[in-house]
Amino acid sequence: MATQQRPFHLVVFGASGFTGQFVTEEVAREQVSPERTSHLPWAVAGRSREKLLRVLERAAMKLGRPTLSSEVGIIICDITNPASLDEMAKQATVVLNCVGPYRFYGEPVIKACIENGTSCIDISGEPQFLELMYWKYHEKAAEKGVYIIGSSGFDSIPADLGVIYTRNKMNGTLTAVESFLTISSGPEGLCVHDGTWKSAVYGFGDKSNLKKLRNESDMKPVPIVGPKLKRRWPISYCRELNSYSIPFLGADVSVVKRTQRYLHENLEQSPVQYAAYINVGGITSVIKLMFAGLFFLFFVRFGIGRQLLIKFPWLFSFGYFSKQGPTQKQIDASSFTMTFFGQGFSQGVSPVKNKPNIRICTQVKGPEAGYVSTSIAMVQAAMILLNDASDLPKAGGVFTPGAALSSWKKS
């Protein structure tokens, strides 16, 4: 992708936010990678110069790079000021947008980026926002030749590219995949910043509009190849992983389905059915999560209930979400494994009227999911945009990670 003589190749917008700090640190770490022969110019953007400087100083201390603050540009920019968003976009080749919930704050950034010929990556796990942005801006982004890639963090790069990886490794036709997410933690347990909790509260509270959006899109269904993938019970037991599991309610299923539609319609690839689950351990964890889920689903239906959920995330999530977010010890001790069980047909066997005769298991593993893996995924997606334009879809547009990045170094 051409840098168009802009002062910054990358701009991290919302760098002083909880997740933005990790993304800033990851961009700085990428600059000292042994494979990198030269530094690329980059900047951080946000409302407060003082907060942005503190983030850079913290990253400098952590990475042992005392001169970092003087090497990185600072852009003062406010999500409520469209002119400042335009000024930020004009200075960047790619904007890394870390300001959420995206249903409230994502669209102005995408609009400014498209109008100013700038590509944009976000880490949204909000299906309604992601799908709406596609319908509103895909053609405009294509006209401008820019790439808008959503869900480029833990939601949903491991799932989306994991399904594609599984398909590429299978010697035959992959027809269905189930993924099982396992989160591991240390002695201090798990914790997630309440920004993710807020996105979930607003998303579940507005499910009717997502359904309406999908109905209005009036898209013809993607064909089902092989037998239809049966959905598991809300609580099921995975023998292979010796754990109870529940459906994973993030954006993964929405994103993977959109990718599979794109690959089928544009590249004539056989579509893969997909279902996502999360392992919750033993029966004690199942009971605890059942109570938390019932509380959540009851309160999220009402305006005052949503206000209570947002005000007291720690209480209603049984301690899993907090306004402070995880400690460094919790982050360092956490990791994830996503296991994919796929089924399909060996070469020469027709999926019509035959039963699947081949199975495959693949895994994606990484460090702490919400902030460390998310930052790595987001920054690497940006580096592909900058350095591997020949492997991207020829025209710009609004893409899922799998649609935009599936051809990257496929061999």
C-alpha cells in the first residue's frame, strides 16, 4: 500500500485508553523487531497530550527505549470533533482505532478515514456495528481504494483465520468446523476491563436491530455443503477436551460467516459451516456461569437493568469484569487455546448423499487474549496492509480479517 507521502504510516487512535496502551506498546515493539531494517514513522492520537505522553513514557520504560517519546508523533484528536478526525486521517496511511464501544464511537472514524483516503483497522467484537459498516461504507471504501478491516483483535482473527488455516491443512473438502476456546489463568484468576462488558450489554440490549438489519439485507443464503452442522445444547460436554462448554457469544460466528460468504461469492471456494464454543471446566463453573448468564439476560432487557449492569460490572459478572481491568500479574499468567474440530470429504468423494469421511484438528495458541493477543493481531494486520498490498483484495472495501488477509503468504 502506498504511503501517499503522509507523515505517519500508522496512527494509534485512542492510545491512552486501556486497550490503546497495549496497542501502542506493541507498535513500539514491532519497530525493534530483528526483521525490521528501518523505523516506520508513526503517531499516537487522543484528546490529552499529557495522557499520550504518559503512555509513551510507560512503553519506553517497559521496552527499555528511553528515546521513544521523542520518536513518536502526537496528534490531538477528539471523537466528537469531525474536523480533528479529518486532520488525523490526512496524516496517516493506516489508523488503528482503539476507541469503543464502536457502536457509539466507531462510525465517525471510518467516515473520516474513507473521505481522506486512509485505511482503518479496529478490534470491534460487535456484530451489529461490523455488519452495518459493511452495508453503509463498502462501496465508498472501494471507490477510494482504502481497506476498512474490523474485528482484527482476539475478536475475531484467531477464529476467522483459524478456520481458513484448517481448510488449507485438510487434504480434501472441509465442510464444517466447531471451535472450542480454552482460557487459562494463573493463581490470581481472570479479569477483563469493563469496556468489553459495556459492548456486550449494549449489543444484547439491541439484538432486535441486528435481526432487522440482517432481514433488510435480503442476502441469499450461502449453500450448505455436506450434512448440516448440528448445534450443541446450551451446556454440552466435549469429550476430546474433557470439559463442559457453552456457546461463545462473541462476534466470531458472525465474522466467520461473512468471510465464508466472501470466499464463496468472490473466490468460488466451498463454504464452511461454523459454530463456536467456550470451555468452562467442571460442573461448578457451569453452575456459576448459569447464574451469571441468567442475571445478565434478565437485566439487559430493561433500560434501568442495563444501567445497573454497566455501573456494577464486577458484581453482575461474578468478578470477571471490572472498571480497573486485569493486573499485570493476571495478564502475564493468562493464555488461550482455540481448538478446531473439522470434518469433510477426502478428494474424489462427493459431499452429496455421502457422510463425512475425514476429520481434522488444529489449534491456535497465544498469550493473554483480551489485550496482548489482540494488540499483536491488530498490529500485524496493519503491517500486512502496509507491506503486502499485492496479497490484498484488488479493490478496497469493508472486509472481515479472513476476507482481507486470507491470501497473505498462503503457501
